[in-house]
Amino acid sequence: MMMGSLGVSAQAVDTISNQLISQTSYDFYFLEAMVQRQKGNNDAAFDLLRHCTQLKPEAAEAWYYLSQYYQILKKDSLAHQCLLQAAELEPDNATYQETVAQSYIAHRDFEKAIGVMEQLYEQDKSREDLLEMLFELYQQTDNTEKAIEILNRLEAVEGKSERLSYAKSEIYTKQGNKEAAIAEMESLARQYPYDLNYKGMYADMLLRNDEEEQALQLYNEILAEEPDNTRAQVSLRSYYRVQGETEKVDSMTSQILLNKNTTNEQRIYIMRQIVADSERMDGGDSTKVLELFHRMLSTPQQNADIAMLCAAYMDLKKMPRDSIRQMLQTVLSIAPDNAGARLQLVSFAWDRKDHEEVITLCQDARQYNPEEMAFYYYQGMAYYQQDKHDKALEAFQNGIGVIGPESNPAIVSDFYAVMGDLLHQKGLTHEAFEAYDSCLAWKDDNIMCLNNYAYYLSELDKELDKAEQMSYKTIKADPKNATYLDTYAWILFMEGRYAEAKIYIEQALQNDSDSNAVITEHAGDILIQNHDTDRALALWRQALEKDPNNKILIRKIKLKKYIRK
């Protein structure tokens, strides 16, 4: 007796075999895509993921990762389609669904985003963050009823709070539902009767909804119980200000500014408001404003913000610098590390050429603000002005250590330019030229550096092409500067281009109001080489009057010819 076959058909075997091969291939390519992704080989990962979606179109993870690459390529539509595909294939995957919602938000399709978020919340009601996002989305779509519903859901989870009650009250006000807006804040105040801030919020909402008498009664009750309640004081001041009750505004202003509970931020906000009102209404009378500043500063300060604001106001009113200096010194007595105040004091001292004070201020600053490059710069420049070149160079060299990518290029450039001059004066030519190169690397149009660098190269009869190019930039930038014209003329002279040199030295003479001895001597040198002996001698004699110890110049006049130093 023959038994029936229990085996599978050849076609079924082939189907299963193909499926296994396809799955194996997919696994290989997807794993390789993830490896390339981890290595940062995005092009390879992108191509492999596209191949994966062809091998196994039902693989949600391949579509999900592929969408990220389309996003990078700014192909938003394709990225969104890939996300939808992934989410459709795995509807229970919260990550896919949430990413789809974010994509809808990016495309400003808030209604569809809401639908996805609501489904996600139904799947996991422990996620308060989804409710927060839904609240924002309902706000975006002006669906105030749903927004209130979300706030109620949050309240059921978190309990009643200032944040939620205030948000609901705001929406009710927007709806024109004054009773509900007031009731919401009243309920919060009753739930926490010992927290007067909630009572203040209730009063604020009454005021916003035209219940002035009841609001004022509540403010007075708060202040009777807690005279230094800043919230109530600020609210009353705002009310009196709107009503134009100046005396009450002034009284409340003084109370707030001198209240130990008032934050610095509140004080600064009010003082800025007072300054603006003063400029607009009182013609900028500073007496009242300064009195308020001084009254505040007579009490212990948490930080230097009020003193800095006062100094800024005094500067605005163009008050005497000595008065502003005293206020800036007050700032430093409160906060010795206040770099802004110290820099302003340095600037004042520099303007009146008080180099000793500049040095002292900068030396102190290096203790409190060692990273602030400007202090090294000003200290170095002050020493330079005093001809204390070694100390100047030390200050600049110390400052190099704090130069970074965020440093001001103009200041860094000047740093290196002055260092170059100092090093050259010390006979360290190679180091000087390195400093000049650094200067121009930070700011390639530093005119003083270009001029000095070019001139010193010409003195050495070295790299004259480079010197000429640098010097030409200076006369293009400042075509009437006698020093720059002289440098350019002298470089042309050193190159043997005497006729061209004569053109520029003539311009230098025309613009040299001080009859500089060097320029005058150079003019004589250039004119003698252009066979204008009489005028050359006259210029040399004029230069000798200013530089009577110039032995080479004496020999030039005696021999009636150019002599190279």
C-alpha cells in the first residue's frame, strides 16, 4: 500500500530558498551600510541603503535611515516619503511615528502632526512631553478649545500649578472669556492661600480683565501683609503709570528700587524705562535719574550691573569724564574683574596721556582678566610711549600667549606690528621681520606695518620687489602721507629707478609740513642721481640744519655726491 507524499513541491522549495537568499543578502548589505555610516562614509552608506530597499521593500529600518540621508541632501520630499514608508511598515514604532510628526511640523502641516502625536499619546500615556508638544500644536492651529483640553490633561497628571493655570488663563483671555480667565487664577490663589505671589497673579488677571477695584484691593491686602512684596509693587507701579498718576509712580518706583527683594534684572528694567521716559518727556533732565542711581548704590550691591548702567547713562548725557571715571571705579570696587569698566578707564587714561595710570590699570587687569589681550596691548603701548622699550616688548610677548582664533584681528595685527618695531630697534632684524609677517597674516592691510617693513627691507637692499609691493599699498591707501611717499620713493631709488623716485619724493616734499630731516635728505639723494646738483645741495643743507651731527650728510655736501651708508 503506497502512502501519500508528505514533501513540499519544488516550486515551494525554490521560493523558500530565494527568500532565505534575499534575507541573507539584505542582512549583509544593511549591516555594511551601518558600518559605513559609523565610519562617516555617507556616500557608501546612502548607496547601500537604497540597495537594501530594493532587496527588501518591507524593511522599515532601511527606509528610516535612508530618509536621514535625503534630509542631508536637502531633498525634503523624498526624506518625508521614506519616513512615511517606515512608519506605515511599523506603526507601533514610536521613534518612526515621532519623526514623521516632526517632519509634518517642519512642513507646517500641523493638523497631520497632531493626528500622529495623539496616536502616540494613546499608545504611551506616561509621556508628558507629547502633551506639551500637542499643546504647542493646538496653539499653532488656533484651536483654543483643544489647547485647554491638553492643559487639563497635564493638570490631571502634574496637579495644579502656576504654569498651567496661567497658560489656561491666557487662553481664556484670548477667547474673550473674562470670567473663566479670572476664575482660573482665583482657583490657584485659593489652593495656595499662603503664597502671596499667586494672590498677586490673581490680582494681575483681574486688572487685565478690567476689574480694577477688586485688583487694587488685593494688591493692598498683599502689601499690608508683606510690605516688601515686589510683585505687587511692580504691578501697582505699572497701573499708576498707565493712569498717569506721576506722584504714585515715583513713590512706588523708590520703594521697588530700594526693596531688598527686588532683583537686579527688575531694577535695570525699571531704570531703563525711567531713562527712556526722561529723555522723551523731561527733555533729558538727568537730576532725577542720577538721584535714583545714587540712592540704589548707597545700599550693598549684589553685582556691578547698576553701577555700570549708571556709568553708561552718564556717558550718554556727556557728563564730565572725571564723574564717569568715579563711577567706573565704583564698578571695579564691586567687581574688580569687570573688564569692560577697566577698559573704559584705560581708554580715558590713554586719551589724557596718563601712561602711568594705563600701566597700573593694565597690570591689575592681568590679575583679574589674564585672557583679555587688550590690556597687554595698552600696557605695552604705554611703556613704548615712555621709551621703556624692554618693558613694552615684555608686555607684548606676554600678550601673545592669549591670542586665539576669536581674537580681534586689528588688535593682534597691531600687537605684532609694534613688536616688530621694538625688535628692529634692538637690532633683532630676523625676529622683527617674523613679527611683521605675523602682523600681516592677521591683517594684510596694516599700513604702518607695511611701511616700516618695506623701509627696513630697502635699508638692507633686500627683497626690493616685496618691499615695493608693500609700500605701494600704503600710498594707495593714503596718497598724501609724506612718510609713505618717501618710503616708496626710496625703494624706487634703491632699485635704480631714479626718474620714478623723483616723482614720488617731490610729492613727499609737498606733503611734508614739518620738513622732516630724513625725507629732505632722501630728496637730495634722489635729485643728485637725477643730475639736479644745485637743488640736491640745497636740500642736504636744509636736512643738516635739523640733523647737524649727520657725518655722512656733511660728506655728501662736501663731495657733492651721494654716499651710501
